[in-house]
Amino acid sequence: MRTVYPFSSTPGEVIPLCGGKGASLIRMTKMGLPVPEGIVITAGASSEDITEALSFLSDKYTYAVRSSALNEDGSDNSFAGQYETLTGVAKTDLENAVKTVRGSADNLRVKEYLNNANAEASDIAVVVQRFVKPTYAGVLFTADAVTGSSRYIVGNFVEGEGEALVSGRKNAKEFRIDAIKYSYSGDDVMRKHARKLYKFACIIRDEFKCETDIEWAVSEGRLYILQARPITTLKRADPDTFMVNGSKAGEYMLTKTNVGEIFMKPLTPATYSMLELINNVLYLPQWLDAIEGQAYMNVSVLCSMLMAMGMKEEKAFGAVKDLVGNLPEGQTVPVFPFSGKKFRKNLWEILTGAKAKGHKCKLSKAQKKEMVDNFPDVCRALIKEIRKLKTNEELYRYGCDVLAQKLSDGLASFMSASGSNIMDLFSMRKKIVKLTGEETANKLTGGCLGVIESMKPLLMLEDVISGKVTEEEFMRSCGQRAVNEMEFSEKHPYEIDDYVKKAIEDYKTQGVSAHELKAKSEAEFAKALDEFVKANPSKAKKIRKLIGKFAASNAFREDFRAKGVWSLCVMREWLLGVGRANGLGDDVFMLYIKEAIELTKGDASVLAKIPARKTNYERYLNNPPFPNVIIGRFEPSEWLSDPKRRNDFYRSGADVSASDSAVKGFPGAAGKVTGKVRVIDSIDKIDEIEPGEILVTGATNIGWTRVFPKVSAIVTDIGAPLSHAAIVAREFGIPAVVGCGNATTVLKTGDTVEVDGTAGTVKVM
């Protein structure tokens, strides 16, 4: 096996032996960046290998010889300046230079660094690279190493070699580049090179998928990239131990809206890895994220994507406002450079199926529609087959040969079917408001959807009681719907014996008819529409068209999610199969999906990671909910120890300890009601609710639907006009205010309040 390779032709399987610096130079060379050519001597190279490789180098140049330890220049440690670096080395002196750099692994500086960083010593590779004598040399940071902000790219440089900058022997000159709307400020010397350096920085950050520290030089008028490494202070996760904190990756705005109502308990490693896969498939890096298991949506990713697609900053902020809710005055969404070109290309590949390597969707348009229509049946058939699999080999082969293709076809089919429905989902209500006014729009957007999927478990349960449908029909329609239905470790109704019988017993204690509430809401909608049409006959056609599109888009979204949950059931069953085949039981959910696949291929080394992850996950389960909106770096331990902490909002470095005592959110469902509050922090306590009380909670999802007919109003911390609480409350005619942020903090069980679902306010009487 070869042990020395040129940057341009190093095989992928050898890169892990090349150390952090070597791997970075290889990647950037293959990306076409202006990296001075060179070779990497892997850790296992012998003296004979080194002598032979160096003999092929040209004696026309001098060379830089640098260390490339296997744990150097990675996401954990940089080792900057700890090992020896030799520059301007003649070919005849290269062998001695390589020995010197290799030997520096034993120097005192390295040992002290390892001790302080709590890191272990590792093998050392060496990079030998053509030395370009710099006119100027410097470093560039794609983000602020302290705050994480990547709005500006900041650099500094010195005349001559960069070593003078690192050692502090020369005073550096600074410059700054606006990374969103390109502009340069700083020393004029760098102005002519700045745009190209900015372009290279964006390419590197995009390829490395993290903020980077880049070394560069200008020699004889040409710009060169000498090195790039992750900014270690912006580390998002330790995958081995499942220590995850998405707020540490940069300055972002994270929100629990939408995701908080889906994931009501901390994510297991398996589920977290699913969100990572979704991010990668959609090319929305870190869009779905987590802080110690608690799920968040990265609003900065969406806002930056919209701006990259041509939307102005102010309009982009407005487009994502419904995902954030009420913010303290002066707060805006941090943004960062986003590749709109790559996003569009990626989206096209998803729609055409070209992205599915080896599993390209070959379904016709008609077959895709059939796939969407019959997806639950497809998934139930897959589940039956998975339950027959006994060995790792059977699970691996089935995953490769059957599951990958079926799930790829399903994704392509659903994306193809989405079309204008997704756009209508976000735009139709605004158009209705513009045509009718806010108050009338609230009346016209409730009771108009028909029987949507979120309501089916409740309405069909009544139908089972009355004999209109059978228990089997109920299970075929609703057997996948559960409180934490998108968490792999949670059971679904179809897995639970006598689920329907137990649900009926529980529902009979409610004493309220969901069908009657639904009928009343539909009658009120019809009355409101009739009154509007009579008062505005010229707008009759337009309002009916808008309401039709509003209903269709909401129905599609509900259907999309209900059917999509079946695909997660399939993945859960496959993971359970892996757990059975390897004697893991539910501990299989402490593995990432890729690791579970590796386990079925025979790699049992991943099992050693389970204990540490399990310990951290169990700790996450005991944490209270973190703030609904977070901007910047968030340290859970510091927040937990703050007696003045607030649950609605947190901004790094800002004094936001004084929480607003007013409770205000989004108008969720029209109507005004006065009643007594019941604060519920967990669905396990849902039976504490008395008829006619006002439910105040963090968020609701389909598991909470059964209690809706029992309450007189609903108030949530998390939510938006398209959240579960708002949609279902509108259809049942129950006043609701969502996305208040601080409702569960300010309001107490027993308080008498007035809930105004039209104005979006909650007033303590």
C-alpha cells in the first residue's frame, strides 16, 4: 500500500490517514482552489518511502514542511503553532526537515497543549508543499470566533510570511467584508484581492459545512489558499457522546415554533440523526437542530435562504415572522451567506429523483400520484416484511434493496405532489385578510376545512362508538398518529393491544361531542361567508376561490404529514429489528441511523458509544423546557442556574431577565371567552383538566386533540397561525391564542382570564 500521495490524487479511503491539515489541503485542491501543489506523507510512511517520494519533487522550488497530526486542525483541536513548521526548505534538505517536523510531536509545547485540551496524542502525518514566498500573508475568519456572527468576514495580514502574524512579531492590518451584500472596508492593499478571497471563503465554508479559519498568501500578485480549519470555538456537537448544542455553531435565531409541537420531549440520537439527514437532503444545513435534545428550527437558515433567492432583507424578515412570534423590541434575525444556486440545484435533483444515488425515482407522474394515494398501504406492507427479518445480513440487504428505493420513491412523489399547495399554505390567509380584514378573516378561516387529519382520531373515535366505523377502520386511518409520532423511540397506536377500547373508555368521560362542535363551527363559517358575500357581492367569487385554496392547502399539509408519519413507522420498525438482532432492545435508539446500518454490516464498534449517550439523554429528559426563542450562544447550565431566567426569549450577552407580564400572541381561533386557567406542562397531566377550563400549555399536537372539546379556550407558548392548536381550535370553534411565549410562566392554575382569539390577547381579570 502506498504511503505518500500528491494532494491532487489522494484516494478517499487514505484521507483519514493524512491528518487534519493534509485532509484539508487535499479537499481544497480537488475543489479547484489555488492551493500550492504538494504531497502528504501519511503517518505510517517508512524512511524508504519518504526518500523515494521526495526524489520526484522539483529542485526548482523551495518547500514548506508542516505537521498534519491526525487530531490536528479538526473540529475539536487546532494545535496552531504547537508543532514545528519549516519554510523555504531546499529539496536537498527535505528529508531532515521531515524528520524535524515528525520529531516535534514529542516537544513540550505539544504535550502541554494535549494536557490542557484533554486530548490524546496521535500519529503524525507531514505535508510537503511548494513554498510561495508571500508579499502579504494573513488569516481570514468566516465568523466571529466569540459571538459566532457570520454577517461579516474578518481578516488581518502582515507583509511577508504569516508566521510573523501568528507570533505577534508584526502588527497586523485589518479588513472586513460584508458577507451578505458584498462590500470591503479596510487597508487598500487588500482591496483588489478581497472579492476573490471572499469567493474562496464562501466555497470553503460551504464545502466544509462549518465556519472556518483560513490561511492565505499573496505572492507575485497571485492569491493562494494555504490552509483551512474549523473554528473550534464554534463546535456544534460531540457526536460520540450526543452532546448537541446548535446555538454554539454560530449566531443564529432558533425557535421552537412548529418543531416544539412535534417533538415534545428530547430527541434520541436516532431521531436527531433523521433531522440531520433531512437537512442534508434539502440542502438546508442546521435548519432542524437541537439543544441538549430539545428540538429547534433555525430561522436564520430560512431567512438567509430567502435572501439568497432574491428577497430583500426586510421582506425576508417579514416572511419568517410567523415562525418567531413576539420579540422584544429591536431584535432581528441574524443572517449569513447562503448558496441560492446550490439550493435550487439540490431542489431540482429532489424533484427529479436525481439525488437518490442508485435509487433514482423512475415512477411516472401517474405512478407518483398513486404512490401518494396508497402510501399508508405501502408502508404497512413494508412493516410486515421487516418483522420477519431476523439477522443483520437480512436487515442490511432489505434496507439496501427495498427500503431505500421505496422511501426514495415516496419522497419524490410527495415533493412532486406538493406544487402550489405549499405556497398557498403560507399566502392564502394573508390574501383573505387583505380582502376582508383581520376579524372577518378569522371567522372565514375556521370551519371551512372539512375533516382534516388532525381531527380524525377524535371524530372517528366517536364513529366507532356509534358503530359507523369499525376498530380496524379506525386503526387503518389513525393507527400511526401519536403524541410523539415523529420520535423513533415512541410507540404508535397500531403497536398497542386494545388501544381503541382504552381510548373509548377515556373519551366517554369527556361528556362533549366533537361532531357537534364541528357542525356548529361549520354553521358559523357558512353564516359568516353569507354575511360577507351579501355585504360585498363584487368580492363573492374571489373570496370563495381564496377560501377554496386555503382549505385545499391546509388539507394537503395535514395529509402530507399524516402519510409521512407512516414512513417514520417503517424506519422505527427497521431499527427495532436491528435492536432485536443485536440484543439491544430500545438502546438501538441511542445509535444514529448510519451507525445502525454499519452495525448490520458487521461493525459492532458503534456499540461502545451507547453508554455515554444514554447517560446524557437521561439527563436531557430531566431538563425543563428551554426558551422558545434563542439568539446566539446558549449555555443550558448557566440558564438553569439563573433565578430570573425567562422561558420565552434568550439573547446571548443581552439583559433579558425581566419578562413581560403581558400575555399576547397570534390570533389562533376567533372568539372571546372568560374562564379559569389550567396550566398543563405535560400530556401526562391532561386528565387534570376540568370541563370549561382554559387550557394553557407549551404546545399541542395530535395527542392533545381529544381534550379540545372539553376546554373553553386554548393558550400556548409555542405556535403560529398554522400550528396544530390554531388549526384544530378554528375547526372546533374554540377561541385560541398561540405563540405567546410566556403564557405558562405568567399565568397560574386558577387564574380567571379573558381570552380574545381575534385580537390574540389574554387578560388576567
